[in-house]
Amino acid sequence: VSFNSARFLISASRLDECPADFGAEVAFAGRSNAGKSSAINCITNNGKLARTSKTPGRTRLINFFSLNRENCRLVDLPGYGYAKVSRDMKDDWQQHLGHYLNERQCLRGLVLVIDIRHPLTDFDQMMVDWCEHNQLPLTILATKADKLKFGQAKTTMLTIARKLKPYSCVQNLVMFSATAKQGLDEVRGILTNWLEA
Ligand code: GDP
């Protein structure tokens, strides 16, 4: 697959609005502001593809991007933990996301985007547990690595690796920076393996 060819396909607020469930998909999840949109934009070499958290609108929807290979898609899941959302909206979010994650047959793996300065929040842990329970391959993308000194970043990665050691679903732990394009080849390689398997 070529990630540079990614195009916006459709936004879905419910499972029945998603594209037909065949082919292969890789989904991106993360807390709001973790750097998920920037990571997707970096991977696809398209600064405008995923909306960053500063832009309201599509952020609460599941956004699908098509790739050049037929029925291969990247999926941007709604960010979690937006400071001002109400309890109801959180329930709503969990329900939609839960539906997608539980029902989607073509889902090959999940990329969990975390801010390297705030590793493994409660939400992140919940996602890891979910992947473990459902045996869905998981890649942890620790982004904004440029915000830390290399030694600090390395130490954080080791701490995360130690915490996640018991989880067999965790296939990769990548130090990433959208700003510095660090870890880009590695992530693209992982996505390619998942999508073309
Ligand atoms: P999202 O809510 O998870 O989609 O997060 P965004 O991609 O919108 O990023 C949130 C904020 O972090 C924005 O101000 C970005 O410019 C910034 N950001 C995202 N990725 C990086 C990165 O790799 N390095 C740095 N320094 N800032 C980043």
C-alpha cells in the first residue's frame, strides 16, 4: 500500500454508516490531544487529512480514509476524554466506539496513540485490556518524542514496555514524532504488514 495516496472516504456516527465490512482496516485511537491526527497526517504525508483537535466538527465521528489498494482503509476513531464533554456524551462515545470495535470483522489492528509525556492513562489501559481480551493486535505509538530529551524518551519507553510485557496483544511499541518525522518508516512498515497480510 501507499500511504501517500490516502483519501477521505466517509464519516460515520453509527456502525450502519460505515463502509461495507470487507477488506482490511487499521484503526487509530487515543485521548484527545494525544497527537492522533498529527500522526495520521504524518503517516499519509497529508497535512490536512485528519482534523486536528483544534478543529471542531468531525472529531466525534469515525472517519474512514481509503488507500490505493482496494478495500484497504485507515480509520480515525473519535478522541477520548475531551475535557468538556458531558457524561451522556461519554456514554455515547463509548457505545459507538464499542460497536465499531466489537463488530468490525475487517479490523486488522489498532494503533493506540499516546503522548509520551503522559504514558498509559486510564483510557489507554482500557484500550489495551480490550485488545487483550479480543486478541486484536496492538501497536503503541508514543508520540511527541521531540518534546523530551532522548534519554528521557528512552526511559519512558522502557517503563511502558515493562508495564505492557504481560499483554500478548501488544506487538509493537514505537517512539514517534510527527514534527520530526521520527519512527515514520517503522509505523508504515507495521501498517503495511497488517493491511497486506
Ligand atoms: P489529537 O487530538 O490526538 O488528534 O491531537 P492533534 O494531532 O490535534 O495534536 C494535539 C497538539 O499536539 C497540537 O497542537 C499538535 O500540533 C501537537 N502535536 C501533535 N503531534 C506532535 C509531535 O509529534 N510533536 C510536537 N512537538 N507536537 C505535536
